[in-house]
Amino acid sequence: MANPTAAMLVIGDEILSGRTRDANMHFLAGRLNEIGIDLKEVRIVSDDGPDIVAAVRALSDRYDHVFSSGGIGPTHDDITADSIAEAFDTPIDIRDDADALLQAHYDRQGLEFNEARKRMARIPDGALLIDNPVSAAPGFTLRNVHVMAGVPSVFKAMVESVLPTLTGGSPLLSETVRIERGEGDIAGPLASLAAEFPTLGVGSYPFQKDGRYGANIVLRGTSPDELARARGQLLELFPKDAS
Amino acid sequence: MANPTAAMLVIGDEILSGRTRDANMHFLAGRLNEIGIDLKEVRIVSDDGPDIVAAVRALSDRYDHVFSSGGIGPTHDDITADSIAEAFDTPIDIRDDADALLQAHYDRQGLEFNEARKRMARIPDGALLIDNPVSAAPGFTLRNVHVMAGVPSVFKAMVESVLPTLTGGSPLLSETVRIERGEGDIAGPLASLAAEFPTLGVGSYPFQKDGRYGANIVLRGTSPDELARARGQLLELFPKDAS
């Protein structure tokens, strides 16, 4: 049976402006592969309502799961929750359970639970809250969209809250073979190998470093046996240059 | 006049699988902002022909420029050039100018210009070549799509070959103010500031580090005067905590 599929939606002007380097995508990609959910697409859009709505609808239609990051804080540029509600024509308002969580958190901290902070209790009707053990303000799951914070420590914690609730498939395994030959010399034999192992992904990633060049050949699949056989054949094809 | 807009299309299973962390997006975002082209969206798709074709069509329709990275090497998984040709219903074949460039390069290196390497001379009809000073194999521009390599050193060189041919607008400038207060305390005054400066982007990026917390407020715009005024007001709003 094919693995469930997923997309990630990163909401953030700060990444598109080149100010910040996204850290969440790499983390999510690794964790999803471990549990057998195939990450098929990532989109990064700006903090713009219509753009978020359009992306959520497109990705939610196409993939089994959508994971979003960013835009669920208390400031004026945090418009993700409202955009998700709009994408699914779902009412949204301050919800008692989220409100109580936040009230307790700010009481503990001795901080005022003011109007801006109350915005973080706005949750679309019918959504499930995602636990945030770091800073209390919850994420939520509406239909197949999991809405999480952009701050990396909070994003990670929320991913770990959500993943146990999902049904994965076969973990994606990989083997890497480093071949110190020009990619053009590797290409012919590699295409034959890829044709012989149609269930494996066979990728070639060239490198040039410290005067040495070649390619890392990455074999990906769910069967350890197939991967081991393909790896063995690849090493035999380039006995002097592969490792 | 509004700045030209752009999208980036990253083609690469290796990023979706979590194996590789993309480096090109951050570089391109920074360079585009410097010359006044607004990066509005990034998509990362796998090495899959129909996915690439669909993304190219969608992004090319919507933005003034599309910059792609990855998938133009000699191996079987390098399908970008053919996918771009398909997206625009344009014929593609080995082209004499690209062929001559590559032939000369491999002659100099004493390497065989074999069938796999010849694939890198496949260029859609009517495309302009993009110079590759690193490893010869050219990128190309077809309509408003600039097709470049995924290897970071080559991607950077190709971006520097393309940018001088484009007409930019007003560079996007930014000012960052660090405020050591909870985002919930900053949110109200910040929303008023954002409303007062409608031509500026005002983003709030919370941090928690070494026991300190607060937010970096990033003001973005094309007018140095407006930015300076907004920054001044922001510092006055939080005299004890902003820097």
C-alpha cells in the first residue's frame, strides 16, 4: 500500500525576504520520512490572506496531510488561523478551551492576558487543539491541515504532539554511495540500475569540494533487501571509485 | 511603480526527503531584494515531470519571473529542461551552441563528451543560454523562466549571470528593532504603528534564547525616510526594552 502523502506550507515574509533561513522544513521532512509519510511538496508564501487561503485549498485537496508553520502569534501579522478558517468556510472565534489554557499560562507567569494574547485563543470550529508544551498557545488540526507555530522550538514540540496521532506507512530508507567520477561517466550505468529497480528512487547529487569531484548516489525505498542489492550492484559498477 | 515579482521553483527529492538542506533559496531571496525584485513564493517539488510542468505553468502565469534550481545535469533524474519545454509546448533538442560549449569544456578536461553529457546540450527552442563559469553546462531562460543548476556554487554563478539582464525596481530595505518584551505586550502598539505606515511591512519574530525572550520587529520598505521615522517611533514606544 502506498504511504500517505503530505505537503508543508511555510507562512513567512521573513523567509522570502532572505532575512531568515527556514529551519522547520528540514526537521519536518526528516520526521515524516521516519514514520512513512511522504513529503511531496513545500510552498512558502507571504503573510497575505488570499495567498494563504489559496495554498491551503490547493494542498489540502491534493495531499493526505498539510503541515503549516508560522503566523499564529498575537501580532497583527499573525493571520494564519483566520485564513485557515476562511479556506474551509468555517466560523472562527475565541474558544473556551484555548482561552482557559492561555489564561492559566499567563496567570502562572504573572503577565496580563490582554486582547492581543486573546487572539491566540481564536480557533476554527471543530478543530482539535495541538499541545504546545513550550509556550502554551496551541496549534490546531482542522480537517487534514495541522497548523503550527513558526518558532523552531515550538514547531518541533508541536510536530511531536501531532505525529503520534497520525497513521504512517513504511519508513523511507536510504543508502548513499559516493562515487568519485564525473556525473557524465556515472549517468549511463546509473540509468540502467534505476530501470532495474523501479521501486527505488535513484538520485545523483554532484559535488565539487577541495579539488575532488563526483556524485553522491542516493538510493531510497522501503525495502532494506532491495536497497542492499542495488547498493551492491552500484559498488560493483564502479569498483575503484565508489565507497 | 510596483517592483517586479518573482517565484522560485526548487526541484529536488533530496530536499523533500530531508537529506539536504536547501541553500539556494536564501541566497536568491537576498540577491533579488537587493535589486528590487520581490520574491513572493517558493515551491519545492520532487523530480517528477508532471509536477514540474504544473508548477512552472502556475508560477510563470502569476509572476514576472520564475527562477528554478536543480535537475539540469546528465543523469536520468535530470528532467527539468524537458519539463520546461513541455510546460510551454516548445520543441527541445540538442542545440549547436550548447553542444559546442560542452565539447570545448570536455576537450580541455580530457574527458569523453559521451551521450549522457550530450543531454546537457538539450535546450528548448528559442531559449537564451545562461552562462555557467563553473562547470560549463549552461542554464537557460525560456520566456520568463530562468533555469539553473542545483549545485550551490553553480546556482550562484548562474544567478550572477542572469541578474544583470533583468530590470529591477526599488531595493527592499529593512530595519530591525529588538524588543525584550513578550509579543503580547508589543502587539497592540505595533498594530497601530503598522496602520500608520501602510507602505511598510511590519513583521514580528519572537525569540526565546538563554532565558531572555522578546521579538525582533522588522520594518521593510523602499523609503529610507519612512523606515527611519517608523524605527524612531518604535524605539519611543518601548524606551526601556527596545534597541
